[in-house]
Amino acid sequence: GRMSAAHTPRDLGPLAWVMDELRATLRSAVEAVSSYVKDNDEARATDLAEVDSTALRMLRQQLHQAVGALEMVELSKAALVLRALESATQRMVQKPAVATAEAVAQVERGARALIDYLERVVRQRPVSALALFPTYRDWQTIAGADRIHPSDLWEGLEPAASVQPPEGKAYQPGPQVRAHLDRLVLHLVKDANLQAAVPLAQLCAGLCRGAGEPAVRQFWLAAAAYFEAASQGLLPADLYVKRAASRVLLQYAALVQGNLQGVAQLTQDLLFFASQAVPPESPAGEVTPCLRLLWQANGWTSTGVWDYQSPVLGAVDPLLLGRLRDAITAAQRAWASRADSDGSAFIPGAGLSDLAAALRAAHPPSEPLASAWEQVARSIDAAGSESLAPALAIEVANGLLFLNATFEDFDPLDATLAQRYGELAYRLEGVLAGEPAPEPTSWMAGVYQRLSEQQTLGQVVARLQAERAELESVLDAFFRHPELPTLQALNGQPERLDAMRGVAVMLGLPAAARALEEVRRHVHEWLAGESLPDTGELAQAFAVVAPNLSGLGWLFDTLVRQPDLARAQFHFDEATHTLRSQLQPDEPLVITPPAAISVPQGEAESADGSESAQTSALEVIEDTPQDEDDEGELLDIFLNEAREVFGQAVQALRALRDSPGSLPDLTALRRGFHTLKGSARMVGLADFGEAAWAMEQLLNSWLADQKAATSERLELCAQALAGMTAWVDS
């Protein structure tokens, strides 16, 4: 039931970047709905006229923004599910009666499921979006939606439109056909007579052959495949499957009248059911010819079949999983301290007993392994201060290593977990009995190799990122204040760049190596020059240095998650002297040097300083390139999201005018500029992002000092938002 890699976004970086915000939004959803339901219950008990719904209204805005983020990273089905929660919160405001304790439970379960789904995508272990259907169904029910259907989450490819039915009789609509359809559908739906589906499938295939309109032909072919699947008991006996038969009958009546309304949606639903029914092999001959034809034409495979009613996502309580990880870490530390004492330190077995209890609570199928750890704990306690057998000490250390690897990247849907639990338990129990430890299995060897590679690569990339961040900080100071002290601070940077380039070469990253060479060339020229570079030279250099440093950060992030993608996706453009990703626009970005931006530092700045920052930020916006046709859907999503953020920021600004010392509102305003900065950079609007960054830096200084906002600075924020809004609207 797993999705293939082709169904996931090519680059997982953007999703990884917004995951923290999505988690925070869903946590806020659970808290806000829970609080609203509690207040609602108290209001009913005390006959209050109404409940304050401000928190839910603000939550709806947060959810709307999160939906846009999911659409931006090409997770349309997850976005659809989250949009259902957005609608559900709106209905709770409009109709408080639906805000019940069960609704709270459904929001909480669904939030866990959606986070589980997204984390699987980030970890490159995606499952079908159909796994989200229980959440989608619950949230759509709260929202009072007219339509709730699993095919809404189907990720099937565009169906082949030119598929012709198998040879046979052709039928035309008429009284006799209608009579047969009425009688057979009644037998199938009311009497659950699967044999009635056999002639229904034949009748639909005949109507397909006789139809002239392509959309009608496709509908009848899908209906024939659906009834064939039903006749063989290949579909679940749920409400959605049963309703489909009655809907076919209603659609027939509409088609007879020449009305094609609804045919596309029903065709989609029928094709979905067909994709979930694997054509059987029958020794008596082909019993599902239309079904098999659609499978072959559309390239469906059994990996796309999913039990959409089963709530498999979010089944493990994050709190229990966190306690288990803490217990594993504590046991590993205790065992490490024993190793540091040459095995002479007494390690009580209580730590392993706690581990066993946490393991059993977090994942009940691990019972055999939990029991084995308890046996080890009892054995250690019985031995007291006596030295443990070396074989047992080694096996405990290995067992903890494998357990840590399993739950660091835990997938409760992994079909091999039970076998692995059993093998680890067998090894521990065998060593306790004095038997020699068996040879490691292939998966154990794989864990060793993966941990070694990840640790090595992770350490190297972390060092590269740290070096890049320090380099960026020094260069940023120089670009913003090109003076002798900041120039002298560049001493030593060419050597740092040489070292980074050497590591990039060893990691097989030629594009990164070239980018580092280019940055080094500029730094070396500045240091070797007899005077400071002029503004024009700095602007030209910034247009090369800034994209390279930004691209290197993106490349290094990708390298940890997806090494092959990092090597294939990035290249060095010799024409522009910049590191580029395949996901960037073909045209190089025009970036305004930050030296033009002067952000007020601290509260000691005067109103004149604020005006200077205001003017510079707005100038950056005015110079930003206008919308290009080739920026497409991502840019449209950004513009829509920006308008939402503007609205939230304006609300925070109004609140600050009334209460300048309100830290929550100041934080909300800063978050707005932070969101605009990240989203703008993601779609290639570097200048817009630079302006938002400048305002974010200003607000960071206020928050750091925890002082009330001045009227001058609030006016600066207002004018910056006005300039950004005007640009977006244009």
C-alpha cells in the first residue's frame, strides 16, 4: 500500500522548512477547539448568550495560511484535508452545537494523523494520501460538507481517455435497458446479491460501446469495471461502494435527458473503486475484462490499493513515543558509563525495566522484546556488583543501538517490525542462557552501515553549515557597512573557503566547489586591493556572492536528507557565476544589495533613523521585478498567502497602537514579516524577501529589549506593509 517515489515532491526541502509551522498550527488547532468546546459547555450551563469565538476565527486564518503552504510544496491532498479542518472551525463558530467533546477528539486524532503523514513524506517513507481519509471524513462531517468521498484523496494519474471496451454487443438507452438497470441495481443494493452485478457489468459495457460522446463512453466503461469488481467481492461493503450503484442509475436518467452534469465526478469515483480492486486470475476464463483493461491502460498496480477506512496514521501516541526515546537514551548513557569504568561500575537493572515498560506502552506488538529486556534487568540486579558476562554486556549495547535506530526513524506500519522484535528478543534470551550470540542478520548489518554513513555525513555537513554561517555573517557585515574594520574582518576567510572547497570536492559536489571558488575570488580581490571597493563594485559582487551562499545552504540541507538529489539538482552556471538549482527559474534573480537597507538598531535610534529604514525598505519593494508568466502557480499561491499575512499583520499593528507593550501582538507582527521573507525567497522574489527580512530584524530588536513599540516605528511598519500590499495588488 505504499506510494512510489514518483508521487512525492521531488525536493523535500521546502516541506522540511515549514514542518515546524505546520506542527505549531495543528497544536494550536487542538488547543483552540478544546478551549472553545469547554467554554461552550460552560456557557450552556450558565445560560450565557454566546461564547467568544475570537480564538477560532484567528485559528481559521492560521489554517488558511497552512493550506497555502501545503499547496506550495505540492501536497494537494494534505492541503485538501487541512482545508476541511478550516471549514470545520468556521462551522463551529457559526453553529456552536457541533463543537462537542467528540469534535475535540476528532480534531486531536486528525492532527496526529496529518503530522504523521507529512513526517513520512519528509523521511521518504510516504504512504497513500488515502490513509488520511478517516481524518478527512471526520473533519468534513464537522464542517457539514455535502460531499465526503475517498476518491477526493485518490492520487491516481489522469485516466487514459482513449480506452475502448472489449468486443461485444452495443446497447442504446431505452425503456428495456432502464427496466433491467432498475431491477438489477435493486438486487445488488437491497439484497446484497453480488451475482446481479454480472449482468450489470455486461449492460454497462454494451452502453459504452453504443455511446458517441467520449465522456459518456468513459463513464460506462468505468461503471462496467466497478460492477465487475463488485461481482467478484473485490470491493469493501461500505456506504461509498453501495451508493455508487444507485448513483449509476441516477446518472443514466440524467444522460437520457442529455444532461452531462455530474458525469465527470461519478466517473472519477468509479475509476477510484476500480483502481482498488485487483483483477483476479480465474482458471475458468476472464471474469473482469473491463476491469483488467483499465488496470493495463492506466498502469495501476497493487501498491495503490489501500484500506481507506482504517485509521493507521497517528496511531502511536507521540507522548508515549517520546518517553520511549527518553528511556532508550537513558539506558544507553548508563551503559556507556559502565563502559567508561571498564565494566566495574554497577548499573542497576531499573533502567532496562523502565525501558521495557515504555516499549510495551508505546508499541504493544513489541511485547516479546519488552519481556526479554525485563529478563536482562532481573539478571543484572541478581548479579549485583559482580562483573557481567562480556557477551551479555556486548549484546545489551547492541540491542540498545538497534532499538535506538528503530525508534529514531519509527514506522509502525513497517511489516518487518514484529520479526525484528523477535530476533532481538531471541538474541538477548540466548545470551542470558549462556549461548553464543548468533551472526547478525542482514538488517542489523544494514543498520550499522547506515548509522556509520549518517554519522559521518551528518558531522561533515554540520561543520560545513557552521562554516558557511560564520562566513555569511562576516560578509553580511561587510556588505551592510563596507568600512575598513569590516574589511579587515575578512582576513582568514580565503583560507576558510579553501578548506570548505576541499571538503566539497571529497563529497563529490563539484558545483559547490565552483561556488566556493567564486566567493573566494571576490574576497581575495577585496583584501588585495589598495582601497575599499566602490558601491558599484560591491553591488556586482553581491549579485554573485549572495546567491552562492544561499545556494550552498540549500545544497547542504538537501545533502543530509537526499544525497543523490543534492548532487543531481544543483549546477554551477558559468554565465552568471552562481550556484543554481534545477527548481529555480531559468532567468537569474536580480538581487538588490543590502547595503541600501539601514535597519534601526535598538531603541536609541531617532525618528529620522526610522524614516531612513522605511524609505530603504520601500525602495526595495519598488525595485522588485513584476510578476512573470513563467512563475506560474507557485507565485499565485504566494500572492494569495501574502494577502492573508497582510491582514493578520494589520490586526496586530492595530492592537499595538492601543497597547504598544503587547509582546504577543509584537510577536505576531514579527512572524508576519518572517513568513513573508521565507515565502518570497522560496518563489524567487529575493528583493521582496530582503525587505521583509529588514523589517523582521527591526522587530527582533524590539522583542530582545522587551520595550514598548514607539509610534515612529509602528508607522514604519504600517508604511512597509502598505508598500508590500501595493506591490502584491499590482
